Amino acid sequence: AVYTQKRFHKTYILGIKIGDGAFSVVHEAIHKINGGQFAVKVIDKRNLVEKDLACLRMEIEILSKLDHPNIIKLVEVFDEDSHLYIVTELVQGGELFDRIIKRSHYTEDKARDLIVFFLKSMEYIHLQGIVHRDIKAENLLLVSEESDADVKICDFGMAKRVVDLSPPEEPCGTPGYVAPEVLRQLPYSTEVDIWSVGVLCYILLVGYPPFYDEDSNKLFKKIKDGKFLFHAEFWDKISPGAIDLIKKMLCLDQRERWTASQLLQHPWILADAQELSKHDLSTTIAEMKRFNARRRLRAAANAVIIANRMSNIVKGLGKAAGQPETGS
């Protein structure tokens, strides 16, 4: 069982702080017997309402069922009187985009390899009946500083079983990556993750996002309208097949959006690596550096919009439109 009867502080030494979450602090943890290094999310239950605790227990249940080389592995959980300790494997290689901008050479085949990894991970998660709902750059971490290929998807805090989705779901996700049907408060399933992966793939290829605006209302309007461009100065050097793949993911009509399994059979995904390696993406690195810097500033200003604020913006958009929207 993933829940243990042991006490956390009798089993692990709490190490340095490595991150903060909405309700948690993440530390390194060292196992007292075998010396193994892990990450532990420490949650003070006294600060949480029952709904928050239910979400955490759902995250634990989902992670305990997932076993995939590219998904962060849950080790064990200590549910104690005042605190919850969620122990996972430790990944120390930093964020994927930070690694890409350190490269001196970047080509389309390298981007394609990463896109294949995203799609295979999504295919696995979706086949388990799970929707992640917060796929974004910050949730793609490298295991070590040695390998560029060993990437893990982490943070299943917004994940849900598909069978538990009951419209209208509270809007959740991260601005810029969130799917239009989430903002429209339409019923949805795993296709919302495909949209978010589409945003990631767009950035991987040209270094900047398809949807961007400092004003959240304007940003959400662009997403709801599905309005984005393939700017010639950046996209002319990209294979037509890659552009077609992005269109299949950033498809406004969620019923027409391709699944992860379909996308893995796309001709560009199956294209010859040597052919794709002829497409140099050096300008993408420069663009990605700019995007990354902006992203960091926003994170520092704590600009990730939590569900209730997003909900207010969605309501505002509905009023601005003059009537409730029923579909795309």
C-alpha cells in the first residue's frame, strides 16, 4: 500500500527546500536506512479545507496507479495528525526549456523526439482513464544534468479520473496552455491535454507561444476563438508536416482534435530523422530564451491564475459576449 503506518521523521531526514506549491513545501529527503535521495511534498493539513484534502487524496490515488518511465514515481505517503508527506522520486535536472536554451545546436528531429515523448506519455495517461489538466513547461522536469532525453511529467495536482468529470467543471489549468472548452465551460475529456501539448509543441519548434497577451481577458478571448498564427519569418523553416501536426492539436473543435494515439501515427512523427535534422532551429533557442525570461518574471509575480480568479474571468467573458456560449 502507498500509505504507510510509519512516521516520516523516523524514516527520512528532511533535507533542503527545493520548491513551493500552493499548499505545500517540497524538500529533498534522505532515507535513514538506505541513504536514498527522494523528494517530499510537505502539506500542513491544518491550513486546508476538506475540498483541498480531497484533491490531494485524489492526486495520491492517481499517482499510485501510474507506472511509466516518463511520469514522476510515487514512493510512499505518510498521513499524520497535522501533516501529509508525499514522497516521490527526486529529479534534479531542472526544467526542459532551461536545458534547451543551453544548447548550441537544435534541429527539428530533436524537437520531434521530445514531441514523441509527450505523446507517448499522454497516450499512457489517457488509456488509464486519467486527464492531467495542467500540462505546461514547468511540469516537465529532467531527471539529471547528464541526460537531455530523460524527462518526467510531474505535478498531478489538477489531474482527475475521466469518469469523475462532471460539467460544468471549475476552470483550471494555466493561462496560455488551457484549452478553449475549459474556458467555455463545456463538457470535456482527455482532449484538453492534447491542446496543452499542442501549445508546448508550438513553443518547442519556434520558441514562443501561440497565444500570448499580458491581459488575461484578451489572452482567454484569443484562446476561446482559437486564433493563432504561423508567422512566416519563424515557420518558413519548419516542415509542413510539423505545422499540420500542430493544427491537429490546436483544433478549436474538440471533437475534431486528434488523440495521442492518432498523433503518434502522423507522417511527421514517423518521418526520417536525417531529413528532419536538415531543419536548423537555432533561431528557436533565441526566441525561447526571451519566452523563458518572461515566464520567470510572471512566476515571480505569482501570476498563475488559480481556479476562482479564472472562473471570474470566464464569467466576465460570457457577459461581454452578451449571452452564454453553447459550443464552438
